[in-house]
Amino acid sequence: MMEQQTYILSIDQGTSGTKAIVFDQMGKMIMKATAPLKTIYRERGWVEQDSEDIYQNVLKAVRDCLGNFTKKGFDIKSIISCGISNQRETFIVWKKNGQPLYNALVWQCKRSVEICEKLKERGIEPLIKDKTGLIIDPYFSGTKMIWLYENDPNIKEAIISGEAYFGTVDTWLLFRLTGGQQYLTDYTNASRTLFFNLNTLKWDQELLEEFGLHGLNLPKVQASSSDFGETDFEGILDKKLSITAMIGDSHAAAFGEECFLPGTAKATLGTGCSVLMNTGQELKKSEHGMVSTICWSTEKRIDYALEGVIVTCGATVEWLKNELGIISSSEETESIALKLEDNGGVYLIPAFSGLGAPHWDMKRKAAIVGLSFDSNKNHIVRAALESIPYQIKDVISAMEVDANLNLKEINIDGGISSNNFVMGFLCNLLEKPVVHIDITDVSALGACYLSGLKSGVYKDLKHLQSLQHKKVITPNVVLKSVVGEAYKKWRKAIKRE
């Protein structure tokens, strides 16, 4: 007979789709379902999603996951709470009755480039950065909200009359899942909007006035791990389930990878790379190209973070495959790089879409430097892989200065985390342990952990640290100096015009 356990439902609503996962009380994945989500790509870099599709996408993933859960003989009543992680910065505007006023504007959308330029010309970027920790960029929700106000008469009228409700994806899902009863968000999602004051932990009315959005309704903000309401998922469940966590996906990953102490960091190695470092319970502001944000929060504490966004990471490897044709798969790059004693003096600056943090040179073009007649395609492959640790090192070094902290360890997730050459090179370059958690869905795990803390499945942070198996790579004393010398040459290469 199956032993009775308690379970947590975790929903990870991402840009490309939704994952619904049931975890047990040991943090082990029991059941998973994925539902793909359509994205609408328009001209001029406009990116949208259908707001209703996002909601239905979540319901489908939950329905499939729980259906398989019961088919395997598990008792659905043993699921005691739910946590939600979501794509950040993407937002929806709707009426009080839940009717969307426009498609969801996705974080990738570039429609507010001119808005950003106008805000910078007004000289208010220092004010915005001081209050929100963010820079003026289309990436963050606020500038696209201004675009809607200026370009859609219906939304402008709704804002002026106080009938427009703004929400990031977590808030939209919660509003729908609770039948309009709950209009809430958490600190992490609020901190990505350009509306939220990190100093006061409140919506900033001065900024809303500056943006012309003072009539916009904004959700109540609370801890990532707290009570957000109850739902039966439109009748999928016979009894309502408590939602006890909401958090942005990158922050959820940091929590899932146990970035609980100042100086612990995570890097998600995907097409680009998001590096998030816990800076403790005191806000740290950046003078070196980072943004300040909330790392995660419970009702007892709020941890802050610095974040650096690397524009091109895994995309460089895809370029080698798709455009140069010098590799047939990303997997073969590891063995190619390991065959070489060094990079032969070849460095690849992956500025295909400019350089992100800490350089922020979006006009920079990609380059391969140091080529000679002794160079071959293998050197280019190795240079491409090395560019990933080099960029992470650039970001971490800036964070250490800004936060007056030394990195303790870095947790790695994402597709490239399986490349042993990259992991070993990064470890020796940072001279700190590189930790790889033995689970791919770390954002969902983070939402599970936060939900379980509130619902009583997990006692405390120490309890969480005892659950997951981790692979830890430690620096090789012999290689540290070699890698360090290579990094000095990278710094020269990246500074060269």
C-alpha cells in the first residue's frame, strides 16, 4: 500500500509555455506536464501573447499534471498548497470584470524604445534608478505601459477613470484563478515594473505621476511566501487549494538553488544569461552596470540582490552550428575544447546583439581576435565556450565591488550547465565552488519551496538545504593561474575598439 505523503503543486508559467509539477515533501518531482504557449511576433520588435491563452495554458498544464497524478494512484487530496513562478516583466491590463484591454506585452517587446529615449532626455534616469534599482529600458514593464497609455485611447480612458488594472503574469493568473477575489503580487515581480520603490517597499506615486499613470490600479504587494488566496482551478479540483507562493522565475531559481546567504549567486545559462547574487537584507545599489532587485522574501525577511544580464551566452554556440557550420551539435563542443591545451590566443567577443552587463555597449559588434595561421576551427569553438565564463566573471567582479561582498559560490542551471569544460573553466576562473543542482526545473522547485514554507511542509531554510543532491566542482590549484592569465587577455580584447 502506498505510503501517505504530502505534496505541493508548482506552476512555472514561462514565455514559451507552462510547466505544472507535483513535488513531494522531499523536494522530489513526482509528476510533470508541459503546455506550449504561442507568442505573437510583430514588426518592429513587438512581442505579445494572448492574455486568455496564458490563463488557459496554465489550466491545461495543471489538468494534465493532476490527471496523470491520479492515474498513477496518488491521492489528489494530499496536495496541500500551490506555488507559482512566472515570466517576469510581461504584463496585462484589464478591467475590473477581468476583461483584458490589450494583449499581454512580453518582456522581449521593444515597442517602447522611443519612450525610453524621451525619459532619458528628461533627465530622470538617476531618479528612477535611485528609487527602483532599475535602468530605463524596454525590458521593464513601465515603459511599455506608458506606450499603451499614449497609443491606445481605450486604455488611456480606462486609466484616467480609474478602471484599468495592471498586473504582471502572477497577478493576472491569481485574479483569474480566484474569480477576481484576489488582486496581489509579490515583491520580486513588483520590483521589475519601474513603479516600485525599493527603499520604501511601496508603489512610488512620484514616478507614476512622472509617467502620467497615476490613475492606474496596482496590486497589493506582499512576501513571495505568504497567503495569496484559494482556487479550484475552474473545477479541476473538488476542493479549493491554497496558493502560498508567487515569485518571478529567475528569483524562484535563486531560491530553488539555495541562494540564502549574502554572496551566494546563480547563473542561468540559456540563450543569454541571468546572474543573480544575494546581497543580504540590506539594499545595495550599483555603480557598475547591475540592477538592484528583490531576491526573494518570506513574511519574516526580505533578501535583496544584484542582477546582471548577459545578452549572448548559448546563442554563440548556436551561431557556430547554424551560421558557421563548424559543429553539428552543441554537445560536441566539450570534447573539442578539452582536446586543446589552450585557446591559442583566440578570443571571441560575442557582441552579436551588443554587450550587456557590466559593459552596456549595445552598439558593439561581435569579433574574433588573435587569429593566426596556427589557428583552426577548434580554437574558435574553444573561444566561444570560454566567452561564457569570461562574461560571468565580468558580472560577478562588478557585483562584488557594488555589494562589498565576496562571492561564496555560484549555482548553475540551464542547458550549458551540462558542458564540463565550461563548468570547470568557470570554477577555476572565479576560484570559487561551482554548484550544479540535480534538477532541471529549478524555478518550479523554488516556488515549491516557498509554498511549502508557508503551508508547513518545510520547517525552515536549513530544512530545505538538506533535501537536494548537488554536484560541486572545486577549483584546480594548478589551472587557476593559467585561466587567470587568459582572463587578463580577455579583458584587453573586450576593451579594444
